[in-house]
Amino acid sequence: MKFINHTTIALALFLTVANSSYTKANPDEGMFPLSELNRAGLKKAGLKISEKDIYNPGQIGLVDALVQVSGCTGSFVSNRGLIITNHHCAFSAVQLASTAINNYLKNGFVAQNQEQEIEAKGLKIRITDSYEDVSAKILNAVANISDPVERINTIKRKQQELVKQAEKEDPTIKAEVSEMFIGKSYVLFRYKTIEDVRLVYIPRQNIGEFGGETDNWVWPRHTGDYSFLRAYVDKNGKSAPYSKDNVPYQPKKHLKINPNGVRENDFTFILGYPGKTFRHRPAQYIRYQQEYLLPYVSNLYDFQNRQMEEAGKDNTDIALSLATRIKRNANVLKNYRGKLKGLKGINLLSTKKQEDEALAEFILSKPELKNKYGNLLAEIDAYYQLSDQDALKELWINNIYNSTSLLKVARDINMLKAFLAKERSPQSAKQLFDLNIEKLKTALNETYESYNKQADRRIFAKMLEDAVAFQGKNQLASIQKLQVNNEKAQQFATEIIQNSKLGDQQYVLNTVLANADALLKFNDELLDFQDKLHNDIFEYAAEQKRREGVLNKLMGDYVAVKEIFQAKNFIPDANSTLRLTYGHIKGYSPADATYMKPFTTIEGIIQKGNLGLPEFEYPQEIKTAYLNKNFGPYLQKDLGSVPVNILYDMDTTGGNSGSPIMNANGELIGVNFDRAYDATINDFAWNESYSRSIGVDIRYVLWVADKIDNAQFILKEMGI
Ligand code: ARG
Ligand code: ASP
């Protein structure tokens, strides 16, 4: 049985009748780590294959078909390294391959043979090879340490040691120690990596991104958010950087596609790499999110996007260079606004407070717990009271470099410059320069890729204005020293960006960074400013480290005592490690008097198209095929159409994008890519009543490939 949260228990009583048509287990939350599959209750819920077919240590299972693609998930769907994932997961690589003339982003990309496949720049693949619980090794090392900084440093050092050791034992893997519960449990994962990834088939933008930001995080949805990539390795089967001589990778396992799709109420499950959830946190954390982080970041990203959109509005090249940044911002900002709405809607803060109060009473009622955890909740409170005092400063610091590209350039250059200045002789400075210059140039080029002077200037001005207005503990000494008011801050920011030579990429790369001597002699007002700001940030980083150590201990205790209180084992929050979640294809009622069905169809694309909005434009070929009822074998009879997107009550989050959705037999029937607006709050609290995720139905993928994009080779390769 999966574990049930408080609200579900309360609802369970009167939902019994409504649910009685299900012979399956109660659907509820759970992103199960592979080690916990046996207590997930999969068989009872409807799984027809054996759990061992999914995962069986040392043997081959479905998990071996799973990959992590940069921040997303994907799966192998042929024995020649073909991968299916989302369009939005390949987006940055497609953008990098696109120019105003060869605009693959807009027009899509179909490689009719292997020679035509192109490098997917920036995309890297990881495959989970094995794992091992290392909690004892780490926690023993800190058992007698009470200083928070020392504690956190020791944990990190121990993690690195274990990683090094694992990579030494098996040089073909990359290791990583993941914190499953903060301060409480740790698992070492071994990963295989693949560096050469190529674009195979990308639908055009008005399919892959149909509905744009208007439809993002929204159901009903009609997006063809899928793409096909291929993994390549060298002739010996080893991971290698992109090379013409590389060959398609042969995965241990690939998923079988079921072209018949699913029906309402069918059992389904998802394997994937969910990124981060925050369910095992106290009430104060939710308050911090609600009062500080969510409003701050969503407003900032909103502002940034308005500046970037303005900058690119009459110039396709500028627009393309900013497209990925804009899209990422838009995605986060809408998610955060969804969370803000959801937090109010379910009043999670008050539920959490009640939970914490009940926990406090429980601790006091048991002498042995009182002894050990008697101060815990007061200490948690003190921690958050302190961190609230400079929450704005922290958010500002965490966002300043990603907001202002030139300041980031200044930071990276200053760093090398400062190291060079410390060297005793010109020779050793030269050596150090040679050792680091390529890395630095790569980082700078990446920053310049999405740099636009006008947008940068305006965004920096806003950041500075904000910082000037900070009061009390939020103040930054370097900004106070500028002695500017609001208006002057604007002027200062505008001029410093306008006049900085760092805005000239070629000059920076070829002249400033020509050699150690040139770099040491180079001066710029923006470099000076960054240098002073750096002192503030550096000082604050030490305090952040101390707090991290405090929180690590507190959260370890908090979860430990909560497990005793609720008398059950928790499932850890998502942390980018491989997880399984299951549920059913299912509609829901997000608002009074509404019911949303779990399938959308081609009809809906036509309807949205009729609104005449640019984000709902779609290819004429779809209209023609629709009018001719050219649905082929992809038709679902009772819908009278091809299903486009599907809705289900599984437990997913960011990072689950591109995850294969599988039926009871472990066959792929769709690809996960989003959640409904109300489910953005999943990250804090999952609930069967509002948690719904969205996937693209495999029948729509096959239909578009077959009837619209002439990519029948894909069907053939997947054995359809
Ligand atoms: N909301 C989905 C996810 O979080 C899809 C994102 C696609 N990006 C977008 N900006 N529409 O990633
Ligand atoms: N779209 C998300 C992703 O990219 C999935 C989600 O947040 O539900 O992983």
C-alpha cells in the first residue's frame, strides 16, 4: 500500500462509494525509489507483469530502457539507440541547430537516414547502472560533530570520497551520492553516460509547442510535445564526444510501443527522473515559499521576459538567441503562480501548522522523545525567523548573475584575474592562464549566446533599484556605498552596462583574454563593481553554509520523529534519481460544476485554431487529414478521432518530462510532459482530487509521424 497523507485520510471515508467501482488499490502519492518497489502495491493496483520485469538487481528490466536527458527523462524505443522524449526537452538543442534560414525550431526536422541526423548540442545522457545505500558511512562520520559548518563540510567531503572510490573501482561509470532525506539518508548511484546525442525527428513548432505559453500547465491540452533523439558511442561501445565515426548505441533494453493506446481508468505507470519536491518540510518552509520565493521569482522572471521579448520583437536572430531563456522563465513563472493560487486554495500553510502542532504534542507526551527532540520545533522556528530577516537579500544574490549576463561575464573574468594576480612570477601566471583559459572561454561563450545589451541593461537597472530599496539586514554594503537613490540607480546601471567593454564579445575573447598579461592589465568599471559586490556575496556565502549545516541536522530529526509519529515509512522527496509512480487514466473536477475528461482529440486542435490566436496556429495538413477523416489505425472509435493528450492521476514533477507512460504490460502508450494548473502545487502536497499530469498519447505521435511528417521510418524502427 502506498502511504496516504492526512487530507486523503479525511476524504477516504466519503469517497469509498465513489471509488467502489475500482477493484484496484486506492490511487495516491508516491515517487517510489527502486529500492521501495516491493511496498508500492503495484500488483494490487493492476500491474500485469512481474515487478521483477521492471527492476531486478543484476538482471535486465524496463528501468534499463530509461535515460536522463539533461534535466528531463527519455526512453530507448529501438535497439539502435533511438530515444523518445519531449519536444521541450530537445528545445535548446534544436534552437542551437537553427538559423533564420534553416529554422528547425519553426519547421521541424526529419532525418530520413542516419547521415542526416545532426548533433544535439548540450544534450547529455545518463543511465542508472546500480545503487547502494551509504547512509551509515556518511552519518557515522558526523555522529560527534555539533558545529554546523563542520557538519555540512564533512558530509560533503564524505560524499566526494565515496564518489571517487566508486569511480576508481569502475572507471566506466560516473558516481553520485544523492541525499534521499535531508540529513538522514544517502544513496550512491552509479551512472553510465553518453555524450554524443543527435536529433532524429523533431515535429514543427506549431505541433511540438501548440498552445504555447497560453496552454502551458493547462488541461485540456493539445500539444505534440515529443521528439526523437539517438545515442551514439564509439566503435568499442564506449561513451565518446561527438564524432562522425561513432555508431548508434545498443541499449540493454528498449521499450515496446503499444499503438493501441489506453482507455479511461486503465492502470498506468511512469518511470522517470523527477527533480525536486518539498513534501517533508515544516510549515515555516511553506510560508517562506508563499511569502518570499514564489512571488519574488515569478515577478522577476515576468519582468525579464518582457524585456527580452521587446528586444527580439523585430529581429529573428535576437529572438532565437533569447528563445530558450524566455521559455524557461515563462515555464517557471507560470508554475510559481499556479503554486501561489494552489497554496491559498487548499490553505496548506494552516494544514501544515496543525500537523506540526500535533507533532509537538506527541513529542512532549513521550519522555524519551521529549529528551531527544524536545527543542526541535522551537529550533526550526528560530532557524526560519533568522532566515526571514534577509530572505530578500538571499533571493537577490541567488538571481543577480542569471539576471545580468555582463555581470556574470565580469564575475568569471575577475575570478581568473584574481588568481593570476596572486601568482609570484609571470611564468606561473602564464601557466595558470593556459590551464584555465579554454574553460573560461567556453563559459563566456555560453553566457554571450543569450546576451542582449538592451535587455541586460534594463534588467540590471531593475535589480539595482530593488537592492537600493532594501532595508535592515537585507542591505548589501557594496550597493549602499554607491549612495544612489532609485532614479540614480537606473542611470548608474544603464551607463555601466552601456559603457562596459565586456559587451563586445570578440574584444573580450581576442584582446582581453589574449594572454595573462593582457588580462592583468585590463580594467573596466563593471569589473570593479563586480569585485566589490563579490565581497558581500562571499561573506554571505559563509553564513549560508552555516545555515545549511543547521538545517541539515534539523530536517534529519524532523523527518525521523515524524515517521515515529505517523507510524509509517515515508517515501523520500524527489531528488533527480530514478523513481516509479503509478495511477490511472482519469478525469477530474478542478472547479465548481466542471468535469474534465481524460482525452483530448484532433477536434480540439481545430477548435482552438478557430480562435485565431498565433499560439493556436497549426499545420494545414492536420486540417486536411481531419476533414478527410484520415485517422488510419490511430483512431479511437468511441472518441471518433485520434486522441492527442491524456490525463492521469500519477505523481510527477519537473524532470518527469519525457518519461514513458506504460500500461499494465509495461508497453509505452504515451510520453509525460506536463501537469494541470492545480497540480503545480504537487511539489508541496499531492492529492488525488487535484493532482493530474498530462502526456501526449502515442497514437497522436504515430499519426503525426505517419500522416503529417512523412516520418514512417520512425514507425518502422520501433517495429510498428
Ligand atoms: N510545463 C511543462 C514543464 O514544466 C512544459 C514546459 C514546456 N515549456 C514551456 N515554456 N512551454 O516543463
Ligand atoms: N514539464 C515538466 C518537465 O519538464 C514536468 C512537470 O513539471 O510536470 O519535467
